Amino acid sequence: MITSNITGNRIKEYLKLGKRFDGRNLDDFREISIEKGISKNAEGSARVKIGETDVIVGVKMDVSEPYPDSLDKGNLMVTSELLPLSSDRFEAGPPKIESIELARVIDRCIRESKFIELEKLCIEKGEKVWTVFIDIYSINADGNLLDAAGIGALVALKDAKIPKYDKKEGKVLYGEHSNERIPLKKENPLTITIHKIGESLIVDPTREEEDVSETRITIGSHKGVISSMQKGNSKEISEEDMHRVLEMMEDVWKKLFLKIEKFL
Amino acid sequence: MTKEKDTGFKRTDGRKFNQIREMKAKVGVVPNADGSALFSFGDTVAIAAVYGPKKMHPQHMQNPEKGTLRYTYNMLSFSVTERIKPGPSRRSQEISKISEWAIEPVLMIDNFPNAVIDVHVNILQANASTRCAGINAAALALAHAGIPMKNIVSSVSIGKLDKQLVVDVSKHEEDWEEGEGATDIPITFTPNGDITHIQLDGKIETKQLKEAIKLAREACKEIYELQKKTLKESIKINEKK
């Protein structure tokens, strides 16, 4: 269902007064619940619920050839499926741009922050390296899938155990996990998406709020260092507003991290 | 229970030959959907969501005589030990179709000309019998969505390990190699005892197949009771609100 104009206008009127339908402040997230290790067959997994938004992220690993430009580094691959199960807006079939963008934004957040120490995932230079797959699935889409997926990817990576590998045979022993974790840096990258509606900046929009969002900025950062960013939607944003976005992001990052820290 | 005696056959997970793994059922797991449900056999977990009845697009696929049931079965890439490529495969498309056939007989689809009812089934975690868990979840989700149905359906897989019949096959059993190996027979029943779906992989004689069907019927009764209970309880919860 598409958000009606009447609801959209009401959202904007409320925001002018600094209010939201569900009583949140503009920089508040909805309630977050996180479960990890939800899939026994995945190397690592997490389910993240933000309000009614529900996302499952799984990490799988495989041994394959390295890319020609990084012969001594592991590979990272992020895919996402916006399941038709999760919303009447999503259809089956090849991934649409929304899903592609989601996966690529999360990919860059993790890759550019150098969170995974890919150089430690090399088994034999130029021959065999680990590939880390991060697969994101939406279970219920009610806005802000991006940030939910970002948290899910982070928690699932932290949860993951590398599968056993038979060096002689060159085979991964699926279903058997070593106690070894994926080598990760200490600083945790998180994506925060800030939306601009009218003159207001908000975080964690519901689906209705997302529908009236005029522009959005997704920022991937760790410990105050920004390593990835993407502006979405067609409306422009002024330099001043961009400054406001960055300031807001820093505050929200700290608040959000406090909520998810215990799951890492 | 069936007359077949317990032969003392040891299953790898210690179950009796006619024992189903621990089942879980829950409705309302996807708030966006018109109806939804989770169903699990042990480590096999399926969730189903129903959207519709809604107008069928594209228009040329509309059927003016009756509605269309469209079932999509999908496994999450990390639901199995060796990652599967996301998206539809030949296997998943076939399972979608047979599941559609398994459910259609009880669905009063004639009431919805030109419309489509979408059932999306996703396997979150797989340990064999995924299509059966999927069908059980889908039946629950359709009922939860309030779609008129003559009845519900219940599905279970019967295995033949060497010469022994077992109920609700696990992955470990599916890969049975000793003796005559493993035969996998997923079956779907209505509570009246009509079969709406049956498949078979392996080898079995007619006499034993008849026994297998009988075993499935008994197991499906148990599953049916759980489905019924789950639906009744979901209504109670709503009343409290």
C-alpha cells in the first residue's frame, strides 16, 4: 500500500512541530531487538528488529580464487533479497534497484571501513582465499531496512565461526565449524541513515515516513571516521543541512551503539 | 497409533520410528502480510506470508472463472550448510508448483475470479522436510488471512531407511546409505484423509508404500491438531486485546 497524500501531509505538519506519529523524537530509533545465531547452518547470523521492521542476515564462507587485483586478500560479497514475503511492494524476480542499492551500501560500509581483515583470509596467495558472503533478507519491511541491515551484518560477522577446511583436499567441510572467528578490527562500523522531510531531519523512518522523505543520506562510520556515504532520492540538500546531518549522525551513532553493544 | 510395531530401530537422533521432531507453530509473524505463520519441525523452520486476494497483474493472466493461487517457495542462501545462490532454481520452482497443488483442493478459490492469492514461503533454516514445513506454514497463513477454506492441509515426510519406515525425515536420515539406502516420501493430507500431494524418491514396494501412507496419515493428524490449536489460540489473543 502506498502512503496517501493525506497521511503524507499530516506527517509533514507533525514534523514541523517536532512531533512524530508514534511519539518519538526526531533523532530516536524505534525499539531494537537483536538475536544472534538464529541459523544453525550459517557461519554466523542475526535477526534485527527495529519496530516492526524485521531483517535476517546470514554469513556464509567458501574457498575460491582471489580477484586479480587482490591476490593475497579474501573476498567479500554482500547480497540482499527484499522478499515478497516482507511487503506487498516487493515482487519476485531479479533484484530491483532498491535491493541492489541496499546491498552495495552495506558492502561499502563494511569494505571501506576495513572492518574485515581480508588479508588474513588468504590461504594461498593467488590460488585460494576465503570468500565471505553476507546475505540480507527482509522479513517485514516497515522502513529503514538500510540501518537494520547494517546492524545485522555487523552482528552476524561478529557471530561467525570459520568452517573447517581440509587443506590437502582443498575442500571446505561444510557443517563443521572451527573455533576460529573471522578476523575483525576492533572498531565497529555502523550505517546511519538520515532523512530530510520539509525542514526536519529524522532517523529511523517508518514506511510512511520513508514514503514522504525528500532526500536521505546514509553514512557508514566507525569511531568518528566516515568511510562510506550515499545520498539517495532526487531532492538536493544545502551545505548547511549537510553540516546538520553530520552533527546529528555523530550523536545518533553513539546512542545507537549503546543499544547494540551488548550483542557484539 | 498404527499397528506397526516398534522394531527397536535406532534413529540417529533417538526418536521412535513414528515420532515427529518437536514442532512449533505460530501465526502473525509478518505484520505487513494479510496472514502469516511460522512452522518448524526441529531445526527445519519455514515462514509463510499471504498477500491477497488482490487483482491479478498482468491482466492477461486473470481467470474470470476462479481465482489463482500463486505459491513461491524459497530457501535463504544460508539455510543450508553449503550456501545456495539466492533466487529461484529449478528445484524451488517445482516445489512451488506441487505445494500449490497440495493446497488448492481445500481453498475456495472459486470465490475470487480475476484475483490472485500470493503465498510466499521462505525456509529460514533447513534440516530436511522443508517442503512439508512450508506447506504446513502456508496452510496456517491462509487460514490466518481469513481466506475461505474447506479445510486445512497437513504435510509430513515419510522415510524408508534401508527397510525401516520412519516419520519426519531429518537431513542425517535423508543421506542414509546402508542397505537399501533412503527413500523420501513427502505426503500432504486433508483432515478427511484425502491426499493432496505425494512425491517419492528412492525405491519401495507397494505393500510398504501403503504402510508409509498410513503412517503419514497418523502423523498428519498430530500436525493438524497443532495447526488447529495455534489458530484457536491466535484468536483468543486477539480477543484479549
